[in-house]
Amino acid sequence: MIQSRHLLLILYWDTDTYKMKKALYLLFFLSIFFYACDSGNNPIDDTEQPDGDNTGGDTGNSDNINYLTPKVDGSGKIIVNLTPKAYVQQVEKGQHMTSVRIPANYYTSASILSGSELRDKLKTIISSGAKKLSYSTVWTMCENGDQNPNNSSQIWRLYVEQGMSKTEHSTGSNGWNREHVWAKSHGNFGTSAGKGTDGHHLRASDARENGNRGNLDFANVSGPRSKNGTFYEPPLSAKGDVARSIFYMAVRYGFTVDNLGGQGKAARHGKLDDLLKWNELDPVDPYEIRRNNIIYAYQNNRNPFIDHPELVKYIFGDKKTAIWKN
């Protein structure tokens, strides 16, 4: 960048008024150009980007190399025009969508941490100031967060991959209800405010299929909506959502995710190996990003595994000893 002493030399050597003005204009436009390059952030863009590689250089091997840039409207809100079922058919493994409208510096304090320190810091971030909602409020939260992209009067049912009127609240096995993705018996917290009403794992679900899943752990079984005595397998469009909800709950409330199943009231969920795969097979989509922002508006905290899907590897996967850089 041109320094002020260089300008003084220019002015001293060139006393011609016209050339002096040209030099001043040149310096002015150069200063704007370099400021734009150095600032690194668009002042109207509040999107935090996923981390780059951990070497400090451009190796072409960054965690977010395959991430997609979202389409937004004039207010910066993400545009959702496909259902999760339709969207997952057109993306490749690991093609997560970059989140929008993350509050500035929300994850800054977690940067350059690893292992248990990173996990503990994320827990602090998503716990500080978080609101505990009533179970009745969850109806409205799901109506807004799980809105069918093809019909604003409907919710999108997680496991059956279909819309249903927002007003058809469950009566027995009919209608839709509030599904605890992290089964409420796994930790025995029921519908108590906090764990039992946390919007980051409560989803609009077909009542009958919710009953079919029951409180089973998650794993690959034999196809969509299949189960055995221990595990339940959701359809592809729900697999990533389920995984990121489970990972959120584990960090937020200090629960355990492992490869076990059928552990009764223990605060643990599985199957970890399959959940790690599901996070990539069903990448973060516009629907999930919109939902994360809506839940944030209700309870003042976010799911970091939607905002930064690569964090799954640093907390639960093969990068648990690596440093995460935001």
C-alpha cells in the first residue's frame, strides 16, 4: 500500500498542479481499494464463514471446500424453495450449505481450540442466555420452524417426508406432534422446560410414525422408517437433521453419543458411527438453516453443527485432537 511519505515525495518531485491532482486522485482510489481488500468483511453481511485449513496456508484442503453459497432475499434471509426430500436429491455428500445471519462473533471464543476445551466452550456459547420454553410454546415454534416450503399453511413431517396442515395437532395416532429427536427417556427428562422443550431437537412429526420410532436409538437398519429392537432408521432427508440434533443435545446438556443402544434411561444416544456418516450424506440445507434462525429467535441459542457442520468432526469424529479455526 502507498504510504504517506511516498505521497510527499510525489508532491515534491511533481509541482505541476494538474499532475498533483492526478496523484491525489490516484491515492484516494488506491486507499479505497486497499481498504476493501484488507477489511475482509462486507459490512452488510453478518454471515460467519466455516473454518479454513489448519496449516495457516492455502492448501486447497480446507474443511469447507465443498460448501455451497446460499441464495438470500433482500433482507439477507435464506431462500427456501425445496423440501428437504427434494433438496437432498440434488446435492453430493458433504455439500453443506453455508449458514446466514449468524450473530457477529458468536463463535469467536471457540476459535483455535481443540478437544474438550472446544466442546466446553461451545457448551458455554449455546447455554449462556438460552431461554427455557414451555411445552405449549413448542407447537408454535414447530409451526414456524418446520413450515413446508411448498405450502405455508403446512408443517413438514420429519420422518414421513410429507406436509400436513399446521392446525392438525395430534389426537392419538392422527395428525402431527412434537417429536423429541433425542428421546426424552434417554436421560429421563420428559417434557420439562429446557431439555424437554429445546427446539433444536423437537421437530414436527407424523404422530403414527413418531409412535413407530418410539424411543429407539438411530442407526442404519434396512431402509427408511425401518427398525429393529434397538435402532430406527429415518429417511435420507432426515438423517443429517437427526445427527446434528443429537450432537447438539450432547454438547448442550453434557450427554453421551456412542455406538451403544438400548441403554434405558441413561443420558446417551447412538449410533455414533452412523450419525457421523449421516451428517455428510444429508448435508445442511436451506430448510435447516432457516429453522436454526427461527429457533434462535425463540430461545436465544443456536445449533453450532448447523452453522459449522465441520465441527462434528472436531467434537465427535476424526479431528478431535485438531485445532478448529473460525
